[in-house]
Amino acid sequence: MADMLSTTAAAPAVIRRADYRAPDWLIPDIALDFDLDPALTRVEATLSVTRNGDHDRPLRLDGDGLVPLAVKVDGRTLEEAEWHLEAGALIIPLSGDSHRIETLVELAPQSNSKLMGLYASGGLLCTQCEAEGFRRITFFPDRPDVLSRYSVRMSADKARFPILLANGDPIEQADLPDGRHSALWNDPFPKPCYLFALVAGDLACNADSFVTMSGREVQLGIWVKEADLPRTAHAMKALKDSMAWDERVYGREYDLDVFNIVAVADFNFGAMENKGLNIFNSRYILADPETATDIDYDGVEGVVAHEYFHNWSGNRVTCRDWFQLSLKEGFTVFRDQNFSADMGSHAVKRIEDVRILRAAQFQEDSGPLAHPIRPESYMEISNFYTATIYNKGAEVIRMMALMLGAERFRAGSDLYFDRHDGEAATCEDFVAAMEEGGQIDLGQFRRWYEQAGTPHVRALLSHDPVAQSVELTLEQTVPATPGQPDKQPMAIPLRTALFDPATGQHHGDELLMLTEPKQSFTFTGFAAAPVLSINRGFSAPVIVETNRSQADLAFLSAHDDDPFARYEAMQQLMVNVLIGRIAGQDTDDGAVIDAIRNTLTDPALDPAFVAETIRLPSEAYLGDQMKIVDPDAIHAARDALQTKIGAELMPLWRDIHAKTKANAFSISSAAKGARKLRNAALHYLVASGAQDGPAIAFGQFSEADNMTERQAALGTLANGSSPEREAALDIFYNRYSADALTLDKWFQTQAFALHPDAVEQVQALGQHKDFTLANPNRVRSLYGAFAGNQWAFHHGSGKGYALVADCIIALDKLNPQTAARLVPPLGRWKRFDEGRAALMRAQLQRILAQPGLSKDVTEQASKSLE
Ligand code: 0A1
Ligand code: ZN
């Protein structure tokens, strides 16, 4: 080991869940004094520290890039020999059981390109501390189980930074000499340091209020650049709806007198739930019809809710350590998903959520970065803000809610919140509260926290006409994942129904619990063979394989009364045809075309649901169905089927496209559904190859009074090579080049385009004057989108891989967190042919060979090679 360390860069240390130890010192109170300036900010911290337990270990305060300019204990300045630094942390031996520690450090926020700690964004100063950013601001035990009461004083130039915000309640404000001013904020709720936040800047406020269930009035503020104020109405409505929903559904009331949200342009993730002061990536706050699509509107609503819900699931009850991340994230995603479903369509929301889960989480779970929702180890915790922790974590909570039923689930969540309020809890605490409050044994179910990998379930139905019974045999396997070669059987709740094909009715929806490797269930009273509807509502996050025929699937696509199962039958119908074609068979597509026609002409169906079901599975999803992904064959087969569907159903597409043209913009569910269907119709119309297709798309692009239709038309044109393509891209660019969030769409649309020259186009866009590595949204819009464009990214030459690797290498020097999030697409090499696999591995090796590579990228790239 010593040898290895001397010849190669030191491998980042592995942190293990099993090594958890309670903190040696507690910090009941902290007072912070910030003298703010983008070039040089001074931070004075005063900590009350108390020894935790009987030990003689020194006080250890984490630090990352900090230099202590002064260290005092109980008012006395220490000599340099009385403290030392160890891996950035400040170590101070202390004799007594409680002391007052004071430190002084200086920061340079304007040169903080990592966007962790205190940084500058568009003239603002703001913070991001989760997971380990607080140690870049001041010396402190940077772990979530150290909870403190914060008092924060800020002073800054009043003209440049007229608004000074921090967690909790504002206490006082004062003018200072030399045009400066100060503000003091107090947060009465003890919190871990990852929830600390401050913002300073020239901000305007959308101010409103909310009266809580106990009659307290809370002042709400959404703070943005003055010019963006008109784009904050949807976020404010979402906030008030979320507050009311959490009271109604979970009995949870907001607890401070103020709740502030700030939008910033440069942000690594989506948003952050800092206590009483949520900080958002501006793309999840700002929305108006001119610039935001319906997906953007829904994103704003969902993320505002998510961060607000964290006030209970995350802040009042926080995590003991970062291995418990899914405790707050899985639960909070589950909560925001249900909120959004209540605000719109349950059916469509479930379909969207499952599509996201399959696209992001199933891929993760089947590759080298697979991990359980409660991981056992990590090198860099930022790499664990994953689809597994968030989305699979939410599915695990959803299964518990299903098994318990609404009432007992609520009893469990009440017990959890009451029992752990003000504490740093574990996933086990949550499960135990559900078990007790909900009166259920979750013994075997706990394996969902322990085992990675998406379970496969084979469901075979056999009919016995003599006994008039059917037997359903279920068999489960959980695939091997890194570090977990052998798996135990899971407890899998499968909502199931058996349909009588003669009547189109089923005999009741049952929850079957699959707990053994193989299990059979017998149902009687079936003279004729029924059709199986299984995993209805996607009751478990598993892959189900059945022996249903295309005729069975077509039947379900027309009759299943569970909307998810109906959608799923349609998708499976399409998958079967496409997978056959990809394998070179001349599979009959008649059932698909009939099913789409029937769906389009069924007047009882919600247009948004129709739009979801008639969509062909994505190229990536088709790849997931194959052992070895063939991106070119997938593209060709899907493209051909799309053209055929477009041509065969042409009158319907034209009719729908004409009929769904709205008069004036509205954000109602009905209006959103109409736009979704209209865009789907346009898509097929153009895909058919009809001569007037590009002109119709260009017409929609030009006439639209909203971004949903404009961007959809642009995206459709971008897939082709018509003159309208270039014209529309130019018009879009000229119209929006000054608006960063909208210009992101211009980059993204081209990066997503199913166009033979996509790689060259993305390469050129990387050199465009409006491209910058400094803004994570811009990076994701170009390279993140491109890496999700299977056909383009996996170009047989490997040039797509090189392009993304170049970006990772350059970005790692500025912003390792965002760079690391681009690595996973390169790690899926085992699923591709030898040629592509070698090219992908070569790029991973090239990345790893870079001197001074971050811990973030090192972890992702080295695990990806294994
Ligand atoms: N807790 C946040 C996610 C988040 C995590 C890390 C961040 O730092 C870069 C930012 C946000 C959430 O779940 O919304
Ligand atoms: Zn969250």
C-alpha cells in the first residue's frame, strides 16, 4: 500500500457506514460574523463546545482550504503550537468539558468556481453547504449529527448588497460607516451545518403570506433579480399549495415566521432546503409562458414543494450521517411526487416518474456505480446524490405506503416525526416507526435498503380449463452488483388483476406479496383463460417479464382500468415489435398501429394520458432491453416504425394537430394535456416524411404563444435537415440569446437531436461564444444532454466519448462536482460491443491519468472501469 501511494496519486480514502461513531464534541451554539466582500470576506466564528462522553480526544474542526488567522479558547489567543492542521482540519487539545472557541478566516468568494461554500453568482454572494461545503466557510465539525443554534451577523456594502438574508428570523439591521450596513439573523431551531445559508445582493422580492393551520401568519418571500419578478408567480403559488398540502396530508405545519427563497443562476444541483432560506437554481423558480415549457412549470412546482417538504423530512428530522441520505431524499421525493399528482393527474405523474426511474435509476442499478439506497461506503459523498438514493428511495417508501394503506402509513409517519423531531435519525429509525406506527413486520422488506440491483420477476400464467382455475407462478432474481455477488430474495408487492377477455372486466385487484425465490398463486372461477395485469401502478420498482402475447397486450392497452398498466401494455407492445426488428426479424407492427389508433380515437381518455401512451419507447430504453446495445440498429428500427406510424395514421395526426390549437395560453391541466397531444401529433406528422411536415412545424414554431409548442416544434425540426431547421434555430437564438435559461434550451435541443451530424454540432457548440464551463446549467444543456443522446454519444468512431471526456477533464479543474456527474455514461461500456467498450474504457483511463484529478471524478471514473 505504501508503495502504491508513493508511485501513484493517493487514492481517496473510503468512508464506511460501519465506522460511524458519535461526535466527540457537540456545538450547542454558534455565532458567525461575516464581513462580506466578493474579493475578500472575513469570517469570525464563535463556538460553544461541549465534550460528548468520557474521552480525552482533542476538538477537531473540519476545514477545506482554510487558514486560521486567529484561534482563541475562552477569550485567550492560542500560540501556533497550541493547535495544528490535519488534512485541512483544525485540531485543538482542550482540558475542560466546555469551552468557547473563536476562529477567524478569510475567503475569496469570487474565485470559488466549485460553487460549494460561499461563492459569487451574477453579482450575488450565496452559499451552498450540503453536503460538506460548510468546512469551506469556517472551521466546524462538518457532519449532520452535530446540531447547533445559529446566530448570523453579516455586514456588506449597502449599495451593492442591499439585501442580507440568512436562516431563521431577522433580528436587527443597522447602517454602518463607509456606506456599509449589517443585519443579524437568528435561527431558533438547532440544525446541522449543511443547512446553513446566507445570501447578499441586490434582489427584488415577490412578497406574500400564508396562514398556517394553527393561525400563525408566515411572511413568504421569493427573491430574484428585479427583471425576473414577473416570472415568480408560479413558484409562489407552488409554495403556498405545498404548505397547505403538508398540513392536510401529513399534519406538518411550518415553524418560523418567515420563509425565503432565492434564485441564483450558478448552482450545481436543483435547489437546497436551507432552514427558512431555500436557495434555488433559477431554472426551478422562474417561469412564464414566453420562456418556460409545461415541463419547466411542473419542475418549478415539484422542486419548490420538494425543498419546502424538507422542512420536516430533512430539517426538523435530519440524517445521522450521509449513509442515511435516502432517509430525507427518498421520503421527500415520495412526498413531492404525491403532491404533484394531487395538483394534476395521478396517472400521468406516475407514468412520468416511472419513465425517469427507468431512464436514470435502472441504468445506474445495472452498471458499475450501482449501490443500495443506503450505501455501505463512499469516497466523495457528492457522488451519492443519485437516482438510486432519490428515486429508488422514493419507490421504497411508496411500497411501504402501499402495504400499509393510507391510514396506517400516516400513523407511521406521525410516529416518526414525533419521535425524532430535533434529532439526527437513521433509515432504520424510519422503518422502525413504520413498523410500530403502521403495525406491520418489515423484517424482510429491509433488504430494499441493503441490496442494490433491480429485481427481475418472471410471471407465468397457466390456465386449467378443467378445474377452471389459473396458476400464476412468480420467480424473482436479484442481479449481482459491485460488492454484492449473492442476493437474498426481496419482499416485492405486486398489484395484480386477472381480466376476462370476454367482458373486459377483471375479478378484483389484489396485492400479492412475492417473498420467496419462486411462488405460485392459484385463482379459481376462470372458465376461459384470463389476461394478466401485473405490477399495476408500478407497485414495485422491478423488471417484470411475462408470457403475454401481443394480443393480450393489445387487449390490456384498450381495457386495463389501471392507467399505468394500460400505458405499460402499450409500451411492451411497441418494445416487442422494435426488439424483433432490431434483431433483424420482420415483426408485424399491425397491433401497434391499431392500438395507437384506438387510443387516439377513444373520447373517454385524457389527452395527456393519450400523448404518453402513444410515444415510442426511447432509444435508451430499447437499449436497456438488450444484452449488448446496438445504437445504430435501435435508431434505424425506431425511426422506421415512427415513419410508418406517422404515415398510416396521417389523417389523425393532421386532425389532432389542427384541433388542439389553443386560443390563449393557460397553465391548466387541460391546456397542458392539449399541448402535449398536439406536440405528439406534430412529431409523428413530421416523422412520416410528409412533404409539408417541416413547414407545419415551422408554422407552429412561429405562431406559438408559449415555449412548450415552440420548443417542441424546434426539437422536431432539429431531428431533420430541412431549411426550416436552420431558420428556426437562428430565430430562436436571436430571440433568446440574452436569457440564459432559454438559451440553454437552444443548446439542449441541438444536443438531443437525432441528427447524423450531432457529434460535430455539439463539438462546434462547445466553442460557441455563449458556451461556458462556469455555469452548470449550460454544461448540462450541452454535454449532459448529449451524453443522454444514445445514437449520437455512442457513435461508432468514439468521437462522442472523446468529446465528453474532454469536457470532464477541463471542467474538473473548475467544478469537480458537476464534472463527476458526466462520468457515468462512459461507465456503461460492458453493455456495448467490444469496439465501443474499448473506446469508452480508453477515455476513462485518459481521465484518470490527469494530474491533480479531483476526488469526485476519481471515484466515478475508477469505479466505472471495474
Ligand atoms: N438536498 C438538496 C440537494 C442538493 C445537494 C447538494 C447540493 O450541493 C451542490 C445542492 C443540492 C435537494 O434534495 O434538493
Ligand atoms: Zn431533497
